[in-house]
Amino acid sequence: MGNLFDSPPTPPLAEELRPQRIEEVIGQEHLLGEGKPLSLVFASGKPHSMILWGPPGVGKTTLARLTAHAFDREFIALSAVLAGVKEIREAIERAQQNLEQYGRQTILFVDEIHRFNKSQQDALLPHVESGLLTFIGATTENPSFEVNSALLSRAQVYVLKSLEAEDLKKLFQRAHAFALPTIEFEETAIDYVITQADGDARRLLNLIEQVANAATGSKAPLDKIQLDFVQNALSVTARRFDKGGDQFYDQISALHKSVRGSNPDAALYWFCRMLDGGADPRYLARRIIRMAWEDIGLADPRAMQIANDAAQTFERLGSPEGELALGQAVIYLAIAAKSNASYKAFNAARAYVSQDQSKSVPNHLRNAPTKLMKELGHGKEYRYAHDEPHAYAAGEGYLPEGMQEPAWYKPVDRGLESQIAEKMAFLKKLDEEAGKK
């Protein structure tokens, strides 16, 4: 009697269209084009260990499989999410058996290598060094942070990029001919699918498969797939965005640097990209407040107030209404006068104190709430600034004895700090005049 397992399941479209030859790979011209790094590797006939670093759906697994095929090597694939030391040991035993019994060398592919811990990564080292294994790792995370330096030093890192719109268009045409050869697509429908794929080939193929299933299951026969049909057929999800990965930190870096660079449009773009990708607005609010204090500072103290008010507004209104307040804060910070003088002064003072010995507070600055303290000279000869001309005790010292004026805070000539600079210059002149008396 037959059962459900008599026939193999139908593979998804992404697997059906996986390239079988290196010439079929779409995209990654910077690596696979004539005279480019991976092209030269294939031409040399000598594979080496490598780490393929890039976002999801750009061909890391495909390139690993094609490498094994190109060099006629056994291919063993492990997922770092599922595999442990046991699976690593079994893979090494298989590689040893392949070499001893069949004279075939092995490529060991570890997907998501960043999920292996140090001991698991270290277990690969001796076998990579001995040449038993040619190691290929795939990761969406920066290997500088996630891969052991010992393993990293034995593997060449190749950076894969998201597919461009033209690449996705080629892949769309290939998938269209395979999955829906008798039905045309309206150009706007094609553009919509490509936009939703967001540079991810696997995602594009999955979207096309959804549309194909909807089209073939439609009661009324379709001659042409239009935009509204695609929009109804697809469950649109947030764009590709890893809240804890490189894309996250790269985009927040781009947002911060756009604000620092006084480009409100760029700042808004990265801010909206992060919202669109699912970043927590509260996290963005905290970063916006940080930008106000670090890059604007006393050049425009209103920036700090606006940043704080925007964060409080978001807490009151929530999403999406409160995001407008954060967006306006981003614009204000981008166009505000910039100064990192306070930021630099704080860091310099903190570094000095952390390396310096503890200095005593001068007697005239000490508190004297008791008779004994007064007898010891605490507070003696302290000059009350409000009783002095300009409310400033010219020539008075406020640092520990013997410590030179460090001049950590150096206001810039922008925004309010230009006035602060004038005030400091005036007070310095008063000190110099007092010193001559």
C-alpha cells in the first residue's frame, strides 16, 4: 500500500532554479567577472578555504556548491544552527574516508559559520591546516567579529553584495519562463516584485512562486498579470533587516553621519529605512538624543530639548504617529549648528582623571559646616563670585594646587558657542589683568 512518502516533495522554485554552472550565476560581477578574484580561483584549478560574507539570498550557498563541482570535490554541508561537535566529527571522518578510499578531497561548507562557538570553530582548524578539508563558510555577519582569528587567517574573505535591479530583472525573466511561460506580466507588476525582493534572489523567487500559485489557482483564466493582482497575491513583509547584525549598525552609522554632515534628506532616508526595516523607534529616539549631545552640543542647546521632546512625544503617541516627532528631530539636528567641543572636552577630562592620582581639593574651595573645619582653614579666602565685578572672581583658581589649566573645552565659532567663546575670551582677559596687579 502506498503512502505519502512514495513520491518526493516538489522542491521550491528557488531550489529548482539554483545555478548548475558558474556561468549561470547572476550578479556578483565584482567577484565572478573576467579577471576578478573568484573567476581567477576557478581558472587556477586550485581551490582555497574561504568565507563568503553577504546578506541573505545573494548566492553564498550556490557558490560553495559550484566550487565543489568545479574542482570535482566531495561536498559536505553543515548548518551551524543545527550542527554540533558530533556533526563536525562525522564530517571529518567522511572527509578522511573519501580521501583514503576514493582519493577524493572534500569541501566542507558551513552555513552561518558565525553561529559556531569558539570550540566548534577551533575543531576545524587542524583539518584545514592539514589540507584534509577545504573550508568554505557563509555568514551574514562581519567575520572580523564573529570568526576566530585563527580560522579567519586561513581563509580568504569574499564580500557578496545585494543584487542590483538589473540582476533581479534577469532572474525574474528566467523564473517567469520556467514557472509561468504562457502568462505575461505587466511592467509595473514586474517592478513591484523586484522592489519587494530588496536585492535578495531567494526572496524574489519565493515571491514569483506565490504569484504563480495564485495565477494558476485563479478561477478566471489570466492572460496578463497586472499590478493589482500581484499586490493582492503577495503578503508584503518588512524589507531585509537584521536588528542585531551588520546592516543594522551600518544604517545607524549612516544616519548619525548624515546628521553630523548636515544633510537632512540623507538623514531622513536612513531614519525611514530603519523604520521600514523594523528598527525599534525607541532605540532610534535614544540615538537621536545622543547625536544632539555629541555632535551639536552647546552650539545649539535647543537641539537637545527637541530630541528629548521628540522621544517623549513618541512615548505618548506611539507608532506610527510618534515617528513624525522623531523625524522632525532628525531634520532639526541635521540643519543645526554643529560642535563636538563639549564632547571632546568631556572625553579629555575623563581620560586625564582616569590616569591621574587623586589630588586634594584646595582649602578655599572646601566646605566648612563645622567650627573645626573653619579652624583648619576650610573655605578661607574663598571669593563669592556674585560679589565681584561681572560676577566673576578674576584671577581665582579652582583646580587642585599645582595643576595647570588644561583648556579642554575649546568652543567653536558656530551657533551659540561663538558667543561662549567671546565670553571665555573676556574672562581670560580679566584673569590676565588681575595677575598684573
